[in-house]
Amino acid sequence: MQMKLKIPRTQKRISMGSVASLLIASALLSQVLGFLRTKLVNSNFPLIGTHSTDSYFAAFTIPDFFFYTISAGALGVAFMPVLADHLARGDRKKMWELVSSLLNLLSIVMAAVAVIILAFAEPLIRHVVGTGLPPQHVHDAATIMRFLALNPLLFTISGILTATQQSLGRFFFYAIAPLFYNLAIIASIYVFRENIGLVGLGIGALVGAILQLLVVALGTIGSGFHWRPIISWKHQDFKQVLRNLPPRSLDQGIDQLESVVETRFASGLGQGNVSYYNNAYTLQTAPIMLIGTAISTAIFPRLNNRLSHGRPDLFRQDFLRILRLIIWITLPVIVVCFFGRAYLARLIFSRGSTDIANVFGYLTIAIFFRTVYTIISRWFYAQKDTKTPLYVSVFTIALNIVLAYMLTRPGGYGVAGLALAQSIVAAVEVAILCIVMILRDHKLFDLNFISGVFRSLSVTGFSLVAGYITVGLLPLSITDKGVITLGTKLFVIAAVTFLVHVGISSIFKLEEVRPLWSWVKRILYRPIRVEY
């Protein structure tokens, strides 16, 4: 008699490719909803005058700053490597104790943050974020921000739970939860536009954060997690997380400080510039999330496990493979974004699309380096080094502030100067981190890796020509409007660029294209079982 061993659900893991596919698909849907959300905000509320969209975009900067500065550093890179160590030892009891301790501590802190936002919303907008905003815009932004006061707390709880689920190999609820946040804001546009107007979007964001947390909570079912009202200050791993938390949190906070500074500069350049920059930034975020964040999130637990099991050789191998893949995928995306910037800008905002396209054009360089940064930063975080990225970020944010000031002065680049400054800083940050990586591991960027990257860049030359020719054949005219017309032209430009990129990559025999052809062959030639 044979007995089947029942495997607990939390131990059944899908492949990294399947995880990446899930995260990319969900990120794509989330970015589409985010794009739609921004487009609907633009089309339903004015750019200039009373209740300007500048207020909406400015309202999110302070809550996001508090969340990323205090909590976000612990939710993944400072927390997950410690969880991976517990799982490698099979010590689930201590792992759940650690989760409860961190959850309780950060919940208390973020509850205090909510009180600060509620009490000082208007001064924070007037004196920190929107120094150039008119009084009515300041009032609207402060009202929206008060509705967002609880969001850092709700996102913190969601983040700790999803980090735990990822360590256990669960990615589904993490992937779909953000969709509910965007859907709630979209719904609030139609619910409140005829009554309380723009400030109703704050209610939509609050409801969305609650829905996101409820969805994430469903992912804990069957994991064995039981919340306990404790903070284990003497727990060694808890102390380690707390030690790793400040550098990573400050690193995240510095990135958000950059957003605060950019919003402040944009508000001083005249009405509409906050909206122009944030619309372009929305376009920039999409490829970073779709490629860099999705793939890096999928591989991060594996990188942690490689080091937890004492296999630095496999850690290096996996890291270089994913880095090459991200570079190869991102390069044609940059080509499409640059040549299609005017089409994308008109899709997201028909009024002022020229200004958005101009800003986005300068941000395309940042897209490449920010996407690459997502996996490079995890090289450090998997080794529990959160300080090095912090030190580099401190330098780059200082550089960004100086460049932003210089490039936005009268006679300079205007709001586009903010984008140019960000692209320069993104390139500098990646370059410095790569130098540090080489100094620590002389074998990291070997000849095989350098050759592969060089060939990817060579292939991109053909993609660049293909994109340029296609845009010339399908130029953007004054009468081009609507999703169908603009979307069709964008699709053709993207399709031609990617087909050329994949085709030339095959001729050059790049390793990155092999999994794609294997997947196509499985789809086309997989036998179908027919039962008689």
C-alpha cells in the first residue's frame, strides 16, 4: 500500500518564471488602471483655476514620504532575508513572533504619523510641498491629505503581510491587491465629481487602501500565521531587522524627499506644472514597475535562499542572468517610450500634452537606470547590506537638488529640467553602485556578461532605426485623438520595434531570447491529448 505525502500549501512553490509572469501580468493591469486613473482625473477636473489637479498630485507627497521613510524599508529588503534564514532553519515559531513584533511596532509608529498628518496637513502643504500653490489649491490639497492620513498605516500592515507571503512563495494576493486601490480611486471620480469634487478622490484613496489590506489579509489564510500582541525586543533577529531598517528606510525616504523637492520646484514654476510633471512621472513609472520591480521581486526570495544555503556561486549566477535579461528587455522599451512620447502624452492628457511629452522625453534615460537599479539594489539587500545604497542615495539626492535648481532657473529647461536632473542622477547612482560591486566581487562582471550586454546594445541600434522609420510612416497629426487612433499607432510602433529587437537578437544568438523561443515552441507544438 502506497502512502502519499501531503505537502503543506505554503511549501508548494511555483517556478520563478511563473512568478515573474504573474507579477508582470498583474503589474501591467495595475499600470493600465493607474494610467486610466490619471487620465480620468485629468479629464474630469481642471488643470488651471479652482480645484486644479495640482492639488491632487501635491496631496500624496507627504503621506508617501512618511510611509517610505519609516516603514517601507522593513517591508521587503530589510525583512525578507531574515525570514529566509528562519525558513532555511525550519523555525516557523520564531518567524511568526518576528512578524508580529514588527507589525505591532510599526503600526504604533504609523498611527502617530496619521495624527501628525491630520493636525498639520495645511502647513505641510503651504510651507513644504506647494510653496507656489494658490490658497484654494493649498486648501484642497490639505483636505485630500487628511483623508490619506491613515494610508501609511494601512500600507504598512499590507506590506509586512505581503513580504511574509512572498517569503513563503505566495505571490497572488500581493500581485492583485494594488488593483483594488486604483479601482477605488477611479470609482470615486464618478461618485464625487458632481458634489464634493476633487477632494472626494481622497476618500477613494482611503477606501482603496482598506480594500487592498483586506485582499492581502486573505493571503495569510492557511499560512499558519497568528497575530500576537507582543514586541520581542530581546529577539536577536528582531534587533537585526531594526538595525537594517534605518539605512533602508532613509534610502527610501531620500527617494521620496526627491519627490517632495521636485513638487516644490514644479509648484514655483506656475500653475499646471505640478500636473505636467506628475503625468510624465506616471508614464515613467509604468515600465519600471512592469520590468524591474516585477522581475526583481520574483527573483529576490531565490537570491536570499542562495545565500542562506551558503551558495554565493549560484547567487552570482542568478543575479547576472536576471540583470542581463532586464537590460535586454528594457532597451527596446526605451526606444518605444522616446519615439512614442508624444502619442503617450496625448493619450494621458490631451490638454498640455506637448509639455508632458517634453518632460517625458528627458525621463526616458531615467527609465533605463531606475529599472536596472531595482535588481542591482537587491544584490546589496540580499547580503543584508542596506547602508551602501543609503550612502549613495544621500549623495545623489544632494546632486539632484543642485541640478534641479540649476536646470529650472529662468532661461533654463523649466519643468523639463527636473526630468533631466533625475536622469543624470539615476545614471550616476547606478554607476557608483556598480563600482562598489566590482570592488567587492572581482569576478562579478565577467567577460561573458560584458559581451552579452554589448551585443544587446548593438541589437538596440537596429531597434532604434526600426522605431524611427515606423514613427516617420505613422506621424502624430493634430487630429489624432482617442484611444483607438493613438493606441493603434503606438501598438504598431512598439510591435515593429520589438519584432526587430527579438529577430536581430536571435541572429546574434543572445541568451536572453532563447526562453522566449522555447515558450513559443511550447505553445505552437505542444501535443493536445485527445480522449476517445
